[in-house]
Amino acid sequence: MTAHLPAGALDPVLVTRARGALLGLVVGNQLGVPTEPLGTAQAIREAFPQGVRDLAPPPQRSPFDDDAAMALLLAESLVTKGDFDAADVAERWVKWMKLDGRGIGPTTQRALRLIEHGTEPFEAGRLARTAGAAASNGAVMRCLPVALRYHDNVDKMVRVSAQQAAVTHADERCTWGAAAVNLAARELLHGNPYFVEEVLHRLQGAAPRVLIEAIRRVPWEQESDLPIAVEGEFGYVVHCVEIAFWSAMHRPSLEEALIFLVEAGGDTDTNAAVAGALLGARDGETGIPPRWLDQLGNARGVSALAERLLHAASLKP
């Protein structure tokens, strides 16, 4: 017999997965911050001969690196406004950039500087794109709150995923990359182990071919073939999506996956953040090592924000 939840109550399994997703993003980001500047696996081994097993404490007055900071600000806007408001999100990101801005990428910074000086958010994203290479992972690293807020409305989730990306990263590999990550997160939140097939179904005929081909490789790809530290393509969005999908499909535990990624070189903090989001959605908050939650410092606040996003989704207009 299927138990029925009281009116307005949230599915407890969905709640733990949502908490796990947002916590996974934040702990993955923080775990990878110390190794990201080192570049290669060899350099990381030399700097961390005992391996990377714990979260490094953040600097004073800068609790979160850009991946986590921008994701949490997006989440706060979604729950405060009740819906996606590009101007409000952009304002929050600009304020963060001016007060902290730790880890901010060049494409994001270009767009937010334009917004700071009065450019409309989506126009800023387009101008930032023309100013240089824009197919970086700065939009997929922060997109997860959209999956939590719109998990019950797939079409709107895809649309808002692309919109939040376009504020800083208008390249279609970035906008569709964010949609792909959130589609995967949504399927994992609802317990679908065949998330890759569902994402491909929804992206077919719309997303860039290079992104679809990368996701198609995931089921049969070997770990040794993952594009983790590719010379000349640091932080490339398509590689980040591929790595995160592969981790969620093939890795048995979040802890094992994130330690591997932060020791493997390349853009360690963002690779681990996006993979952590999907693995957390798959395994729930109990899949995150308790020591990492203790080291995070504000795990309770992050968990509460994830639950608020689910509550926002449950409210009917």
C-alpha cells in the first residue's frame, strides 16, 4: 500500500536528495579549491602527499568560492522572489563580486561589470561572449538551485536553466550545458538511474552536437578517457558536464568520486562541485561524509535553503 503524504508535506526522500544535491555542490567546490591552482595531478600529489581528504577552511569574510557563492545567491533569489528574476539575481551577483568575488572567472566578471554599469543582464551576457572565449563552466557550476525549484515543471526548468546561464554565459554550449546538468539532477532527485537516456531524449535536436556527443559517451566511457586535464581547454563546459555525468553514473560513492576529481588536475573545484551536485541528488545527504558537513561550517543553512526551494516548488499560484 502506498502511503499518502499530508497536504503540503514534502516527500522525505526528495528532501534528503535535494539537501544532498546542494550540499554536494558546496562541499565539492570547497574540497577542490586548494588543488585548482596546481593544474596537474602530479603537482597535486607533490603538494598533498597524503592526498586530499578534508575541506580546507575558507578565508575570513569569504565563506564560499564562486561556484558555491553564486549558486546560493541564485537559490536565495528564487525563494525570495518565488520565481526567476534575472535583474534580482544579477544584482545579488554584482554585490557579491564587489564585496568578495573570490574565484570569479573572467567571463562572469566581464558580464557582471557590464551589469554594474547599467547594461541589461541578458545583453551583458551576449557582450561578454563576444569579448572572448565564453564556453566555460561558470554557468553550470551554479545552476542546481533551478532544478530544485522547478523539479516538477521540466519545461520551465530547462528554460530558466538557460536564462540564468545567459546572464553571464550566452554561448549555447553553456546555456544547454546548464539545462543538461539540471535535467540530470531532476531525474536523480526522482530516483531515475537512467538519467542519461532521459537527458539525451530531451536535448536531441535542440542542444549543440558537441554536448550531445559528450553525454552519449558517458555509459561506456572509461575513467582513463575522461577529459579531466586537457591542455588548452581548462574549464571547458562540455568537459565539465561529461565528467559530472560520468561520476553520477559510474562512481559508487560521492566521497570516492570527489576525492578522485580534486586530485586529478584540471578545474578541480568546479568539476567536483558539479559532480557533487549530481551525486548528492543521487545519494541524498547521508551520502556526504559527516566530517565534511562539520568542516563546512554552515551545512544546516545550506540544507534549509534546499528545502525552501522545494517548498517554493510546491506552492501553487
